Amino acid sequence: MTGQSENPVWHKIAERDQLPDGRVMSVVAGTKTLALVHYQGQYAAMDNKCPHQGGPLGEGSIEEGIEGQCWLRCPWHGWDFDPLTGKPPGGHEDSGQEMFPIEVRDDGVYVGVEEEAPADRSVSDVMVETMVNWGVKRVFGMVGHSNLGLADAMRKQEEVGNLSYVGIRHEGAAAFACSGYAKLSGKPAACLSIAGPGATNLLTGLWDAKVDRAPVLALTGQVDVQVFGPGAFQDIDLSSAFDAVSQFSQTVLHSSKHAELMTLACKNALVHRDVAHLIFPDDVQTLPASGADASGPKGRISHAGIKPPDEELNAAISEISAANRPVIVVGYGARDAMGAITKLAEKLKAPVLTTFKAKGLISDSHPLAAGVLGRSGTPIASWFMNEADLIVVFGASFSNHTGIEKSKKIVQVDFDRMALGKFHPVEVPVWGEIGETVNLFEGALLNHSPTTDQMGEVAERWEIWRREKARRLSETRGKGINSASVFVALTNAAPGNAVMSVDVGNNTYSFGRYFECQGQSVLMSGYLGSIGFGFTAAMGAWAATQDFDHLKGRKVISVSGDGGFGQYLADFTTAVKYDMDITHILLNNSELGKITKEQKAGEFNVWQTSLVNPNFSEFAKNCGAHGERVTNSDDLEAAMKRALGHKGPALVEIITDADLI
């Protein structure tokens, strides 16, 4: 079989002296992969795929057979072919390999192949176009053998400017990046993996997105349909594996309505603020779909505003009107309504407390901001909750970490009916979209005058707490810098509109206590509390600042301990590859400090929490980024400002004392 054409397109595939006699190698001509042979002074080019199972002949060898004749041997299962003609010795089910014309010219070896015909639209093309139509702008993932057709459809969309792709080093980083992207923007990104281990690596980051109500699209490759079940290479039951983590999970089959499947996945992710998952068998991805049209959101999704029933609304307004010392607690679910909530607080002269996950939704410089409530918070917020006669809660989930006092009268507003009175009864549960509901509250309380103006008390409590923070700045045991100094310096250095992605551990508790937000957005692994979130989610946040106009120009800062950063250390090179403008603040105490603290508190022996670390600042430099190490608290702010001024990835490694948190 000869791949001759009247007017072949000639491609240079090798230098004249590149391939020694008696050797073979794989080459690419256009998009065609060939096996180039040099044997007995002659060159030959044949189709690279062995007809048995598609083994790469260019990775094979020329070996002498039983009767002395030499054969090109497939590296997978030993099928033989004549090195110059591509003919088999007999017995194969194929008449021989397709051969291509060769010319040895002065400047190298050339092969002629037919001009490439325009590729037919595939199932993957239709589904990726549909995904783009639904507003998905970014994919984080790893290209591999069971998602190549899907990846190629993404490549086409990236080439025309509809999509941006980030190739990560570990699929777990891809899922966390998607979660960070969605938490900041409210829009889904997609994560891409191969079958088997690539898919299972996504699960932790997807669980983070699920429990924190962040929309994410997971796209996993899979083995061919005909080998589902019996235990083929990398074949696992992905439907079962993803069942609990996904709101929607379906396998893309030959007979599926392909655009409709992707539409349902995108709609489920957006409407339910959850994970949607599609499984792409390898053989389905490249099926022709020339007559199929992509879909989109037009006519498929409505405005999300929900006004509360009058009975609930009037009961809530009555309780607020009668309160002497109301306080407002805002959770992460209230993030899109903070303008209206702040206006209501100013009318009521009521302090605004936030859950830890909602830190930063109101600036700590606002005269009614009382900081974070709970274990990661300040004594300011706790004091006002204890003194309150009514707690008005917007978009909070009543985590035991926050500790909203259930014995107090509570008015709770949430868009999710299941969140209302989730753990215990509340005085007035109000089902409604938070922004709509707050506006109704504010309108009904237009002429209301608060019994107690608590604004002065807020200032007094901040003064008490800031004196305590100043006292802690001088604490030292000679074993590293105290956390108060780290986060006071970061408060002074960080831009007021920065995006702060925070990991878990002692560094997180200290961030909650000591960092004063001026307008920064804070991202964290809330209900899952997963180590490794900080830096990987920052990659997603950075991508969101590139994809959405209202986020452009915002600096991304991530914070972690050495344990958290070590989880996805290799993906720092991903930030370098894509020139992500991320500054990472790394608190290095050479141990899992929070676990050590918990062992001591539980009266256990401290065991297996120590860490052996590299010099992280030198690691950053080796990766091609800015790296700096700080061992003296006097140098903190200047080092942070230098890193923040660097355009691209930067890391500030701070040697800290695990006990001074």
C-alpha cells in the first residue's frame, strides 16, 4: 500500500545524518505520524500504527529473523514488517503498511503526504462548543491517552480565542483551581482528566467545590465503550466514583444527544452551584457529528431572584423593629448582596459580624464591621453576639466552627430552603434571594430609628483588640517570627482589592485573627477544610482575573503553611509556565503545627508532625520565579512589597514559630 497522490505536500522530517543505518524513529508530517526507516542505505516511510493494536512502529527496532532476514518489529506485540516495503512475513490480517514517498535532498529527508482534508466535526467539537456557549472560559487539566479527542476539540476553541487552557502537574490542582475560580467569579471552569487515576485525583478538589456551593464542570476520559466492566487498563466505574460528589453525572455514549448532555451539565452546575460530571469514552470522542448543532443557555435558564412570602417577611421585619441590640451575621452566601446589607446595618446601627468564609465581605475599616465570629475570629465579634438581643443571619450555614448562639432570637435569610433552621429551629426562617430580601427589609424599615447606636462600641472594641495585637508583635522565643507580625505586615502591604486564597492550618487561624481586610476578597476551603487549597485555588483565582472584566487588575495572594504548600509543590512550575501574577506567603515552621497543637490539647504525645523542607525561596528561584526568605520580623513588610511588585509568580518564605500563633 502506497500513500501516493498526484500533488503530495512535502514535509522535512529529518536531517540527512540524524537517523543511523539500521534504525527507525517516529516522525510527524503535518498531523500524520509516520515510522521513518533507514536500512541498508535507503530510507522508507510507513504508517506508524501497527494493524494489530496500533502499536508505534517508530519505537520498534530492526531485528534479524530466524531465516536471517531483518524485520521491523512492533514494540508492543512483535509483529514484523519489511523495513523498506512495509510488507508482513505472512499470516497477518493486513496486507502491509501504507507507504509514503521519500526524497533525500541536500538539506534533509522529506516525505510526501496528501493534503489534509478539513476535519469533520466530532462529538467532542459539538460538546465543547456548547460548553463555551454556556460561558465556560477556562479549562484546567492534563491531556492523556483517553481524552485526546476531547482535548483536540478544546485546542480548536483555544485557537479561535473562545477558551483558555492551563496544563497542570496534578489533577488535584486542577479541581482546586476550578473551585477557586468559581468561588471568586461565580462562574464554572472545567477540569479535564484521563480515565482511572487521573479521574480519581480530581475528587478532593471537587468535594471542596461541592460542599462550598461552587459550580464546577468535571470532564473525565474513559476507556472504549466495548471494554467497560471486565477490567481493562485504567477502567474503573467512574459513574459510581463520582456519584456522591456530583449533582449531575452522565456517560457520553454513541447514541446520546450530545449537545443536550453538555447543556444539562452546565445548567446543573450553575443552578445548583454544584459539580457536574461527564464521562467521555475514548471511542465516542472522535465520532463524526457533522450535522449536529451546539446548544446554549438561551431559553434554558431564568433569573434567580426569589422574594420571600409576605408572612415570613412581615414576621422578620417585626422582630428587627422590636430589637434593641440587633447584630447582623453574614456568611459566604451573602457575598453578592453586601451593598444592600451594609446599607441596612447603617440604618439599624447594627454591628456586622462575618463567618470565617465570609471574611472580607465588609471592610474591617467600616465603622460597623466587627470582624470574624468563631474559632478563627476576633473577640470583637464574640462580644457583640453575646450582647445582642437579635441575630439577623444572611447566607450563613451555622457551622459549629462559627458558633452562632442558638439561644438568641434569630432571623435567618437564605436562598436554599434546606439551609433554614438546618441544625436547630430559628425564630423566623425566611426563604428568599438575599439581595431581594434585604431590599424589602430596608424599604419596610425606612423610618425606623434604632434604640441603641452601637457604632461607638464597635470602635471601642477594635481599640481593645488592636492594643492586644500590638502586644503580641513583640513576642519571641528565638525560634521564628510570630504570626501576629506576619499578618500585620501583610495588612500593610497587600493591595486593598487583592484576592486572598488561604490554606488550612495555624496560618489560617492567624490570618482570621490578625489580618484586617480593606476590600480584599478571601477564598478558602470552607466546609471541607482541605490542606493544599491555598496555592492551587490561587491559580484558579488568577485565571478568573484574566477572564472577567470586573476582576481584571486584581492582585492574587495565597497564604499557606509549609505542609499545605508541599501538597502541590510541583504546580508552582505551572504558575511559572503561564506567568501567573501570584504572590505566595509561606509560613514555614517545619511541622504540621495545627496537628501538633491538637495532639497537645488532647493530651496525646506529639508524634509524626515534623517536616523536612527544602529552602522554599531557592526552590521558587529554581522554578524561574521570585523567591525571598525572611527570618526577622523587621524585614517582613519590605519583602512582601518586593514580591507583590514582581510581575509574575513570587514566593516569600517566612520562618515562623509554631507556638506563637
